[in-house]
Amino acid sequence: MEYFDFVKAVKYEGPASKNPYAFKFYNADEVILGKKMSEHLPFAMAWWHNLGANGVDMFGRGTIDKSFGATPNTLEHAKAKVDAGFEFMKKMGIKYFCWHDVDLVPEQDDINETNKLLDEVSDYILEKMKGTDIKCLWGTANMFSNPRFMNGAGSTNSPEVFAFAAAQVKKALDITVKLGGRGYVFWGGREGYEYLLNTDMALEQENIARLMRMAVDYGRSIGFKGDFYIEPKPKEPMKHQYDFDAATAIGFLRAHGLDKDFKMNIEANHATLAQHTFDHELCVSRINGMLGSIDANEGDPLLGWDTDQFPANVYDATFAMLQVLKAGGLTGGFNFDAKNRRPSNTREDMVKAFILGMDTFALGLRKAAAIIEDGRVDEFVNEKYAGWKKGLGKDIIDGKYDLKSLSEYACKLKNTKEPCSGNQEGIQEVVNEILFGGK
């Protein structure tokens, strides 16, 4: 059965094209800064949103048919989603996919029955992968939807629930290795608390680290060579989540000796909820050597929750790609953890949403490369901090001064000149010129 029969393949036609089923900026084989665009932008399909999200929200039932001709929540439906997903990825030219365990199969009351379904459906996915260049980017376990996780998974107050979390992580790692996944993600949506007075924060954080350490040990024992990822988020569903932002998560990993195996999976919408910008979170991860993968979406600054919209903001995509280029690329990829808006309820809308997201990041890549090649931004930053590369600044960095001797140096100066201008408006003008100047 062909689910997206209105399009044969989405191809690059350039900015002048008016074809709604063509890329205007994403040209997979075009070389930018020495690499093909497809290498800079390893895009991935999120199983949960693209094949599962049906438009339901807290005020209304679903508006989008994601049954794909099968009875929902059955093995037949799980396989129909595989068929639809691979047809979609082939037609879009997407090379990777991401999943939670209960995205692949309907969760059963008995975890052993769920695991049997996972074995069967992952076998079916492996068959679909044969003869294609489509790969698994990363897998993860959904440890937030089932009522047993109402007080968290790693952070739960129940040892039995902790054991169930361990069982889900083990099976998800088994399937990730089976499918050749490049990474494994921990998203701690329930790993937090609502009210401090009934919470043992130290125990909860120690147990989260304990579960992650178990996962690393087991993953390495079965041949998993990829990165583990933490996906930071400050709130929602919990009021206080322990992985608030990249800096908090990195500090947690270092405190518990997990920083050699883990990197960050940064989501744009989660950065918004933490009152950061997307590129801020990418930069914090990059300068700490822990930028791994990206959930490519955006939020609405007028709404205070995780809207998971397809990315359309070219400024944000440009600044994000500047960080990715400075990092030398990702060990993971760009997963569209994004869903169509509730009224965008057709299969045509599914394709158009991915075209929007892929074109947005392709345009961001083009403009980020142009900023680098233009050189004026980097030149200004180098000049702004030039004092740290010679004389007093270099001596301070080289450890030639202690507090006492540096104080004595300052007292001899008696006064000092002001630092150079930050030139923010000038830099913004350069960015606008590059983005919209017709180059």
C-alpha cells in the first residue's frame, strides 16, 4: 500500500520553484565548506510525532488519522507504521529515524509481552532497512507515560518501579544495538519533583546517575559504541526537572563520573522553556566538548509549553548552524521532534512540514557558512579579546601572576582605559546584510 501516493520523491528545485513538494534550499549533494549538505545535516524522522501524533491536545480529541489502514494499538498497526515510515523517509530523502520503545509497539500490561512485540517489530524494521541507506539515529525508552512513572523512573521512590525502568532501558538498548543506532537518549520528563518538602533530592539524583551508569555498563557489554545523550528540559511535565538545561546536565554528568560516555541532545523548544536561546544551549554544549545531537523544532514564545513546532525561523537556524559548524559537526543528527499543528491534518501536510524544516536548516547552513566565509564577525571577536593573546592577558592565562602580584600591577596603573565597544548593532547589521543582502 502506498500511503503518500501524491508525491513520488521530493527533490531540490531551487528558490524559484513554486512546487509545494520540492526543496527550495536543501540540496543534498551540494558541497558547503568541504562537505555535502547531507553530511552537515543528517536529518532524522521522529517515530512518535510523524507516525503517532494525531493532533490530540488537552482540550480535544485527535484530528489526524495515523492508523495507516490498520486498527490502532495492534501489531498490524505497528507494522503499518513501519511501512508508512519507510515510504515517507525514502520519498523525503531522510536517512535516519529515532524512536521510543512504545512508539514501535503498543505497550502491554505484561512487560514480557511488550518485549516480544518489540522483537517482532524490530525484525520487521531490519527487513525494511535492507537495500536502503536508512539507519537508526538513536533509540530511547518511554519512562514517563505509564502511571508507574508518576514519581519518576530513575528518581522514583519505589525500588520496584526503578527495576521496571531498568528493564525498559535494557530492552531499548538491545533494540538500539540490533538496529545499529548511533546513540541512546535519556529524557527525564518525570525525573524531578513538584514539592520539595516531600522529596529526597540527593537520593533521587544519585539513583538517576545509578540507572545511567547501569545503562553504560550494559550497553558497552553488548557492543554499543555510540554516545549516550541527555536531553535537557527545565519543566513540563514536572515543575522542577533535574536536567534543567545544558549547563545543569553537564554539571550532573561530571559530578557522577558519566561525562566520558554522555553528550547533550539539545532541543530548541526546551531551550525556550529554560529561557535560553537555542544557540546558547548549543554553545554551552560545544565549549564543554559535549554537543552530540539535536532535536530540531521550535516553540512559540507566546505560549508557555512545549509546542514542538516544525522549525521555520531562519535566524535561529543560522545561529544554531554556526555552533554546529564550529563544533565540527555532530556525532548524532537533526531529529525532527516536531509535529504538525492540530488543523494541519492531512498526509500532504506531513510532507510539507518536513520540507519546511529541512529547508529552514539548509538555509541556516548556507547563511552560517556565509557568515564564516565573510569573516567580519570572527574578526571582530578576535579583536575584542586580542588583549588576552599578548602582554598582560597572556601572562595571566599562562599563570605568571597570582592575586597579590596582579593587584600590585593594577595599583601601578592607577587607572585603566575602558574596554573596546561590544559593537552589537554593527554585528547585527552584518548578519542582516548576509541573510538578506541577496548574496
